[in-house]
Amino acid sequence: MGIIKQMCSRRWPPVLAGIVIGISMLAAFITAGRGIGASGAMTRFGVTLQDLIVPSLTEESAYFAKYFAHGQNPLNDWLVYLMIGLLAGSFVAARLCGELRVETLRGPNISRAGRLGLALLGGLLVGFAARLARGCTCGQALVGGAELSVGGWVFMVCVFAGGYATAYFVRKQWI
């Protein structure tokens, strides 16, 4: 238990964390032949859920049908297992470090429902944009940036510019 306490008592230095992320990306390229991205797993969860609710839509859509081609299960993909592992690992780490709790972080000028509503709206917008951009921040910024892709770098500049521009409108809820 001593090593767990030691690991929980301090945060990783940013440079070390960046190096570990870079090694993870390299390992993903070597073992899977592609980079890491969370939106691919979320798409597969969404397609599976949509097929359970409205199966006729899956059959009629070329986009959705490709996930079920040749009898494949959309959830049988390494990105889905990666996402499950990330969630499970985060849960275990928070539990072991005594930081596991359910809370809604918000400023004094917004209600809990308002904060959750804005979070849901933001998540939907980011998820939609990730599908339009053919990748999330992991895929576009980390993988695209590592590959020196112009699109990846343009994406990151736009993310920071958009965040900076939006901060003006939501800052009053946090102060």
C-alpha cells in the first residue's frame, strides 16, 4: 500500500506525462497500425445502441451498415476495449487514491442543472464536430500533431482559439 500512497500524493510532471503519451502513441502505431482516438469507440457504442432501437435505420444507411458488414459486431474493436480500460483504470485509480466521489463542479453563478445542461450541450457539439472532423482531440491533435499533419495542427489552433473566444461568454458563471 506504500507505493500507492506515494503515487497518489503527487501529480505527474507535465513533461513526463507528455513523454508517456508519446510512447503510448508510438506503441499504438506499432501494435495496431493506427493512433489512439476516443470518438471511434463512442461511434461504435452509438451505432450499436441505434441498431437496438431502430434496426431498420441501420439496414437503410450505408454509413451505419458498414459497422455490421459481414456479420461483424461494432463493439468488437480495439478502441472499444481501450475506452473500457481507460474508464476502469480511472475508476480504480481514483478509488485507490481516495479521490472517488460524485460531484458537479460549478461556479457560484450557475445552478447544478444549468451546469449539467451546458456540459451536455458542449459534449453533443464536440461529439458532432469530432465526427465531422473525422476524429476527436486525441485523433486530430495528438495523432495528427505527432504525424506533423497540417490538419491536426490547424485543428489544435482552432480548438485553442475557440476555447479562448468562448471563455468570455461563460466566465461569469465561474466567478
